[in-house]
Amino acid sequence: MPQNKNFQKRITILDECFSSRTGHFTLERLIDVVSEKLDVSVSRKTIQNDIKYIRETIENKKSKKIDFDEHPVFIPRLFDGKKTIFKYSDVNLSLGNQLLSKTDQEQLEETLSILSRYRNREDFFWLDEMFPRIKTAFNLVHEDYNGLISYQSNRDYSGQSWVGKLYNLLLTKKILIIEYKGFKDDSSYVRNIHPYHLKQFNNRWFLFGWEESEHYTGITNLALDRIQDVTETIEDIVPNTIDWGDFFDQMIGVSVEPNQEPIDLKLKFSAKRIPYVITKPIHGASQRLDKTDPEKRTIILNLLPNNEMYQAILSFGSDVEVLGPIEVKEKMKEISTTMKNYYN
């Protein structure tokens, strides 16, 4: 099959469609989706050839482990009316889960080589962390490499499967209907969300957006592990006007309470702990040393108070004292009293 400039993009889009847990993609629907995402007309024959290519690729790679006569790549006899629906019989068959071909590996190595030229630029320091991750993930390094470096991760995080899908939906700028079930909810409910931003915090992912409902209208966030289902509408979102870099500069974590104002949180650390706080700031965007402290053990943070702020303070145990403001001191006293009662 000739692989033109749009070939790999089409294959990636189709692979995502076939892996969808909720979508039902007939041939006509696939043509529409690919044409819309590539902003170019795609013929029926082209998509048919792409489907054939995907099926044959999976069969060639997995034939030693799977009897495809018994377990076909696509769910057999799945219809929408009289039209066939294309869906992987097992989401693990997705090309996104397959090892790189030799050509893909060469292309990825070439891309990394190009990016490596920018590693010394300050705005590209993130490449230093990304390179080892990519090389390890795609087996582009020596087999003993995993013994040299480890990363914090949560492989069992249930919301991980939504990250890629929601990222792609953010690009379409359409309103989403999200079925959501919080930890305190007895049953799931529907939320209309104008999606704006994805953020990872504490090994969990959160979707930020504008919510319109009878109970609440405004900026909100949804934990991806509490999402039950997502449906894309054809309605355009209200344009995003938030600078998300500035938005998160005012807080630790992701929780935002309506109508709150930032506070100057003043913390004094023990002599043994302050070097760690200086070299690894609690909140780099606003943290500064209190120049009035001759011992140089006090820092000031300008933050919106939330649960994550209190969790950060508590993580230092007896190595930190809250000097102000008074409302934070009172809250910490309340928490400390409750903890003390646990051990009486």
C-alpha cells in the first residue's frame, strides 16, 4: 500500500476509533471522522484499504499468539441497522499497544536526534526527562537501562485510558456530555462541559473546563478516574480566556473554591529541613524567603487555600510551623487536635 503523507495520520485516527469503548463507527462514519480531522476529503476506497492494512498488520504481528479464525481482529456481526460497525474484539489489539516496526523505530530515533539539538536551551529542559522515558518505553536503549533510572508512576490508575481520548477532544473544541460519578455519589450523573485543559497532579489526571448545569455554572475540574462515559456534541465550546500557567501559579494541586482570594502563607522550618525546601520548592511560582528572618528558615507562599495546601503543610510533620495567617493557624490547630485524639 502506498504510504502518502496522510497515511500514518489516517491509521492513527482509525486505530483510536476501533479502540473506542463507546463509539460505533460504520464505514461512512469513519470516512466522516478522518475527513474532518485531516480537513481533507477521503474516499471510501482509501478507508477500506486502510482497514485492510490495519487488520493484516495486527494478524501478522499476533498470529503466533492468537488464532484469528477463532478470534477475528474486529467483532464479527456487529451492525448499526444494516451497516457494519468496526470495533476491535480486544482493545489490546490496538496498534498503539504494538511494538514499533523497524521503520517506525528509525523515524523515532531520527526525531529524537533532531530534538536533542535543543536540550541546552532553557525552555527545552523538559527534554532531559522526556528522552529517557521515550527510549525506555520503546526499547531504544540497552536492555539493562531500566536498572539505571526509575520514574514515579501509577500503572493501575483507572483514569489513564481517558487521557489520550480527552486530549484529542480538546483539539476539536466541542462541548462534551460527561457521565460522572464522584466518590461520594450513589449514582452517576451527566455534566455538560466545555473542555479547556488537562492537568496531572499527584499521579491523577484532571479535566478543567466550563460547566453549565442547573446546580452550577463556572470553571470546574473532573477527576478522570471518576468519568464513566464521554460523548462529543457538535456544539462549539465557549472560547477559553484563561491563561492556565497563571491559573495554577496561584495554587498547589487542582482544587479551586469559588470567590477565594490568595493568602500569604508563612512557614518556618527546622534547620534540618529548610535546605530541602529551598532546593525543592513547595510551590516554585510563588515561594520566597522571608527576609525578616535572621535564621533564613522562613518562607512565604502566595496561594489560594485548598485541601492540597494543607496536605503539603502536613507532609512536613513537626519540621514546620505555620506563622500566619491566623485562619490557617487555627485550621492546623484543629487538625492537630483531631490527630492527637487518635493516639490518646
